Amino acid sequence: MATKQEFTSFDDLLSQSDLPVLVDFYAEWCGPCKMMAKILEDVNAQLSDRLRIVKIDSEKYPELASKYNIYALPTLILFKNADPVERIEGVVQPGQLIQRLQAFI
């Protein structure tokens, strides 16, 4: 699903993307996050030409989790032109997630 790529900063990742970026803030121990991983694979299969999906472990990057007020996991934030435009907390089914994202992509 996602390709591993390194960036010097999260801001670089957002600013260098020519597509909107859906960031999945998760944790390894989080059961709902594991459920969301499969859902994001389905969403990526349908929207890969219009959207980029990035996973960020909120425990490895606490400064990002704090900056974006991540208090519940999983939390998805859609960035368009490096700005957050949509926030989704909890597990969302693929059809519902695609419907919510299509307004922004």
C-alpha cells in the first residue's frame, strides 16, 4: 500500500506532494488502528491516482501528534496544499471514508 520514503521533515512531505495527503496517525498497540490499515488499503486501491496515504506512528513522533491534537487513535487528517482540510477519528468503513474524502480531492 504505502511506500516507505524519508523526508527531512513532515512539512517537506506535505509541501512536496502533488496530491492531497491523507495522514493516518496510529500506534502499534492500537486494535482499531489495525482494522483501519486494511480499510486504507481498500481506499488506496480506489483513490491512488487522486490521493496519497501516509502512516505516522504517533508514539514515535509525539511532536506531530501534539501539533495536530491527536488524542484518539486512529485519527486521519487530510492535507491539501499542506493545510489540514478534514479530520476523521475512529474506524470508518471504506465507502464512508471515500465519500468524505471526495469532497476535497
